[in-house]
Amino acid sequence: MSKRKPDEQKGLSRRSFLKTTGAAVSAGVVGGAAAEMLSAQAPPKKIVGPGEVAITLRINGTSRNLSVEPRVTLLDALRDRLDLTGAKKVCDRSTCGACTVLVDGKAVYACSILAIEAQGREILTIEGIAREGELHPISAAFVEHDAQQCGFCTPGFVMACKAFLDKTPNPTEAQAQKALGGNLCRCGTYIGVRAAVLDAAARMKGGR
Amino acid sequence: MASEKWPEAGKRSLIGKRVTRLDGAVKASGRAKYTYDVNLKGMLHGKMVFSPHAHAKVVSIDTSAAEKMPGVRAVHIMTGLGKEVKCQGHEILAIAAETEEQARDAARAVQIQFEKLAHFVDDAPPEKAAGYATPLAEQTTGNPDGGFKEAEVISEGIYGAPVITHCCLESHGQVAEWEGDNLRVWASTQNVSGISGEISDGLKAGGVTVPASNVQILTPVMGGGFGSKFNADTWGVACAQLAKKAGRPVKMMLERDQEIMAAGARPSIYAKVRVGAKKDGTLTAWSSESWGTGGYAAGGGNPILPYVFTRIPNRRSRHTRVVTNTGPARAWRAPNHPQMCVITMSALEDLAAQLQMDPLDFFLKNLPFVIAERAEAYRQELLKGAEMMEWKKKWHPRGDKTPGPIKRGLGLSIHTWGGGGHPSNCNCTIRPDGSVEVFLGSQDLGTGTRTVIAMVAGETLGLPVTGVKVNIGDSKYPPSGASGGSTTVGGVSASTRRATNNALNELLAKVAPSLGVEPDKLEAKGGTIRVIDDASKSLTWKQACAKLGATPITATGQRVPRGPDELISSGVGGIQMAEVSVDIETGIVKIEKMVAVQDCGLIINVKTAESQVNGALIMGVTYALFEEKVMDGASGQCLNPDMEFYKLAGIGDVGNFAVHFMTGTGYDERGVIGLGEPPVISPGAAISNAVANAIGVRVPTIPITPDKVLAALEMKGGAA
């Protein structure tokens, strides 16, 4: 006979520990040589919660007020509270990159930063990169090179690609592969993605 | 009457061209709404509670604490007291709350007592799986003992592939919303037209009566299935139950660990193989003792060996099913074929190495032992692939003798698949203003189905792809089959061709008088209806449709189940070659290049067809090098139910690809044949053979991980 206690069901992981304390320390940053860990720079913050707290997030240039428990990830805040569903929830453990958004210009796994610690930062999601009625040149390059099949990883790739090209406007293929190494696809679209990144770099020379 | 036959080469406006997928922009801009993205007013979040034990009996379930927790709105018990659970990930109950966090808290607060029972999770050879192993009947053809006597060289080995999972990026799940007696379900499914009945039946068993016709399934886009999403599944029914109990819509998507544990497994298959040949390489005999597990339900995984070379004259094979307390098997892209392929092609390549023959020559020599009508295509494909790989220039006998730790090698493999077309119905409506719509209860898994339908409709009506609105992903549309087994393109292209052609013939009959000819003298071409061979007598599409007056045309077309169909066929072949480099100090295998040569009849969209092959090669590299669902014998639990330790290849892992399609005379006239499965079959075998060629010794099973490479090298003294 074994009696299952709540903690045995999943164990107390580092992540759930962080989430239950409400301390703003965890951050996932998309890989690549130039990536820096946000957590290394973040000073310790005051303890809040466990109930909902009112926060303001700067998303795509607009201030959005919402109320979340401190443990709510930026990804869940975007998707469940603000209906910004472009960032996808796939691994929920900063492995696959499907939830990639830009925070202060850096590619970040939105599943591994808490909504409360994203306050005061400029958050850019895929919904915010295109001009009204137009495709962003990176998205357009992904379409042209068929760099997507089911498409569930695609918004994350597009955002990782944006963070990379913003910093590296003249990339080599080797640099591009390294920069996008933190994004996983199951359908197998990498051949199209390689072509799309280089083409997107060329398209973005137009000044966007 | 316009003929429904596919137009000949040279008369095709869209078919065989490179057309950009129509839903590309909506996906690449993040605007596509997958099931996981559906947010409805008042929607609750559901969570499943699964068994943590591999084998146990449910003794008690106490949900009282959970039900009192903040935000909890409904609980639905699925496996009641006294019931047996047979794997980690067996469903127990489902719970719904206002937020996802609250639902997760409540799921953790449920108190369940289990009586643990003995479990077995090892896909061990039958002699080590006593009590769990069921041998199936031996299959014998010819005289195997005589064949081995006749053989001058005999190779023996053990080969195989472990259980892997589907790991669809959009996990399994549904959003259920009741409106009176009607149920609307957004489902991440490969089977839009097929799962209403399953949900209706499942609800009935739980005391809720709703006819299947009141259950609408919606799947405008979906995030990957690969064979794991044919059913609504127990959690789909539970989602609808929770929504009924709470009187609110419920979204319930599996969490990643649940997805890996419960929602998909490719059966393992291993085999002890003996294969014999004469000194000139002619095969004389095959024998195999195979085993594997399809989980507790013992589904799937019964191989037919040898693969492709099914006509080796003397052969014996026997398979043993090992029942384990693991998640049930689901169809995994090309069910059984990758495993049968890696077993057969590895054994044959080992034999060729023993004969000191180039496997290319060895495979060519033994083509008389493949299905007769495919032999010539394989010969052409092998020669084409050899040219693309520069095989004769690069190939060396087993074991790269060049100095240094990096060893290069080449391997090849050949495969086959059926295809055909599933049953499909299409409705085409042409309106007096010239707008056109087609409706099919089909789905686009990311393969490009939506685009192919638009191309077929556009081809038939003489319109661009943008001239036809394609409506799929709704069970209220005319039914189409599930997308599995590479049957979708055959099904939907045939039904769409017929529906649009039938509609066109009605239109031609209406406009013929105004052009002063009989309808059979008219054709739809370049956005006009015109007299055949006299383009001066024509009407624009809009002018022609205006002749309809107030009444639209609506016509249907079908791909009837089974039976011959002049638009489609089945049975394809392909060959693949891999070039790898292996670091014999670290055991790391790197893919340098993959070559794929494939036939699949008449290709509708070359662009998305290439993506299918590239994607299959990547999926193949992934299962060849990385994937394994690792089970712990002592606890019965999965040790890698996450995407960090259940590894998928990244963009830097896959090497460079060259893809060639066999098209034109001899291929196009076969009609449309599906492409989803075939190119995913050979990569494991081609890569395994390339590694053996590089390092001079076989790594017996995939995935070919560094530890296995080093172990294999150690067995033969450490050098390539």
C-alpha cells in the first residue's frame, strides 16, 4: 500500500520552489554565445503574494494592467490573461523555445520568467512585431522558404530570429544555427529556417 | 464534359508547381489559433490526474480537500475504486478550476490510495520476460535450413529500436463548450470527421446523452500529430464532462510530462537475425526472432521481416509480444516500418561487409528479391542517390582507416509504403459573383493539405489558388477520413477534383449557349471559360458565373472507400543515403549529409512535398541519434518525461540534405500518392549503416548515442 502525498506526485522541483516562494529570481534566456543570463543581473526583490497582485506590464509598447499570483509565468500571463497566444506553451521548462519573447531586446523563454519580474521591462511578443496589415520581414521569409509545417514552433523561431538579427544584421549560416539552437521543431523545418534567417537578414536591410 | 482525369504534363497550371502554403502567413505571424490558444468567455482550465504507478489498484480517492480549494468548479472521476491501472499515466480523474494554477493545485491535493501490484516495464528479450511474453506463430517460406546450407557466408546480429514517443509540440487536448444540447469541441486532432461519435459514446457511458450529430469538432490548425491524435481520448471526453458539470467551457491540454507518459509511444522492436548469401552476394536465406512491446495493451509492433526484400527465397520469422506496464502504443509515422527497416537493412549491410562488397552493389544485386513491380524504380533510385552522394568516390570498406579520431562513413537503406486515399467527400459551391468555396471535413496537420486542396480546385476551374476559399477543420463539413498512413492527399485531391469538376460541368452547361457551342467544346483556363483551341471565344470567370442568375452551383465529389481510382494509387519506394562523421574519442555522431530519392506518383505541390521529405529526414536523424523513452525497472516510471532529457534534434544537428523526386513518365500516370510516411522510414537504417562503415563495428540498436558508440568500439579494441 502506498499513500500518495501531494508532494510525491511531482516532487518539489527547483522551479516549483521558485514559483511558490514568489521570489523573482528565475529567468530563461535563449542560448547562444552572446546571451546573458538575466538572473545574474537581477537584484533580490521583496517577497510578494501568495495571493494575486496587481501588476503593469509594458507589452508591445502598451501598458497592460493585470492581476496575477506571483507564481504565474510571463507566458501564462500573456496567454491566459491577455489572450496573446502567439507565444506557445510546449515544454514549459525552458527547453524548446516555443514561448520566446523579447524582454528589453533579448530573447527570453517566457515560460521561465515570472510575470511579476517582467514589470518595468519592455516586452515584445510576436503580435507586436508586424506593422498593421503587413507581415514582418522575418515572418515573410519563413513563409517564403516554407520554414514551418504545423507551425507551433514558428512564432518562437521568428522571435529568436528577431533578437538575433537585431544584434547580428549580417549573419553567417553558422552564427544563425548557433543563435537558433535554443528552439526545437518536431515536424523538421530546420532546412527552411536556415534559408529563412539569411533571407530575412537581407529583407531587413530595408530599414525595419 | 470536362474530364476529371488529371491534366497531362504541359497542360497543368498549378499541379506540379511550387506553391507557397496558404496558411503560412497566419502561422508565422502568431495569429493562427490552435486548440491550445482558444480562450472563451468564462472558460475554466482542466487538469488530468494520472496514476503515478505502473501497476496498481485504486483503493480510495478523496477529492474533498481539492474540491474546497479556491477556484475549483468540477471534478470528474474516470477510474473508480477497485479498478486496476496498468501504466504510469493511466487516467484517474479530471478537475477544473478558474485558473490553470488553481487547477494544478487542486490536482495535487487529490488524495489517492493505491495498492501497488507487481509491474514489468522492460522490453527485454522473451527469455528474460517470462510471464509477459507471448510468442506469435512462426512464419516460414521455402526451406530456411536448406537456404542456410546453400549459403557460403552467414551474418548474425541483434538489432533494434526502443520505444519512442510522438512529442507533438501542441500537446493533446481539447476545449469543450456546451450550448444547450449542443457540444462544440476544439480538438488538436488528426480526425475532425471521426471523433464526434467517440465523444458521444464516452459521454453516454458517463451518464450524459448527446447524439454525435450535436457534437461539433473544430480544428482550423493543429500542432502536430504524427499518428498519436486519431482519437478524442479519455481526456477529451473528460473535458466535455467537466464543462457539463461546471456549466462553463473548459480547456484541458496535457502537460508535457503527461503527454510523454500517456499520449503516444512507438512500439519497440528488436530482432536476432541470421542472413545468408552466396559469395557473389546473392541472398539465400533469412531467419529472425523478434520481440518488442506496445505497452500494456500490446498494440502494434508486429513486424513483417525481412523488410522490402520480402522475396528472399528461404525465410523464417517469429515475433514475440512483450506486454509491459507502459503507455499504450499509438501509430507513429509509418507504423513499424522504421523499426523493420533498421533491423533488415542493418543485417543486410553487415552481411555485405562480411562479403567485402559495397552495399550499393549488394542491394542492386538483390533487387530480384523485392516486390517485382518496384525493382526497376529502386534500381533507378539507388543509381540516382549514388550520383547525388558521390557514393563510388566516397565509399570505403568497413572502418575508416585514415588517421585521427574523426571517422567518416556512408550508409544506405531502402523503404516502401502504401498510401492510397482515405474516404473523402468534398462540396464545391460556385456563386454568381464568381467566388468559389470548397468544404471538406478534413484537417491540415502541417503537411500542406489546405494548399493542395486549393491547387486541385484552382487547376480544375482555371483559377489561381487565391480564387478558391478552402474550408476544412470542421466536422459539419462533408466527412473526410482521418489523416494517417499517407492517405490524406489521395483522399482530398480525388474528392476535390471530382467536386470542382462536377461544378464546372454545370457551369459550362449554363454558359455554352452564350458562346454558341456545346458544353463539351469548352474549357476553364487562365481565369476564363473559353472554346477549346479558340481563345478568342471566351468569357472571363466572372462573366461566366454571372450567367448563373441568382442561384449558385453546388456539387459534390467523392473518393469512395477502397477500390481502384484513376486519380490515385498506392505503393511507393525510396532510397536514402547517409554520410556521417564519428568522433571515436567522444562517441559523438555528426550527420554530414543525407540524400533522399523518393517516388510518390503525381506530385501536386513540389514545395510542400520537399518540406515533407526534409522534415522526415530530420525526424529520422532525431530517432536515429537521440530518442528513447527511458523506463526505470525498479519504480516502473518514465525517467525522461520532459524535453530536456527526451531529446529532439536541434537546427545544428541535422547536416545537409539533398532531395530528389522521381517524376515524369512512369511515375506521374500513377496518380496522386501520399508522402507523409515513406521518407521517415530509412534514416535510422542509413545512419546506422553509415556509422558501422565509419567505425568498423555495428552499434546494434538505435538511438546511436555516444555511450553505445564507445561500447561498440571497446568490444573490438577501440580502433575503427
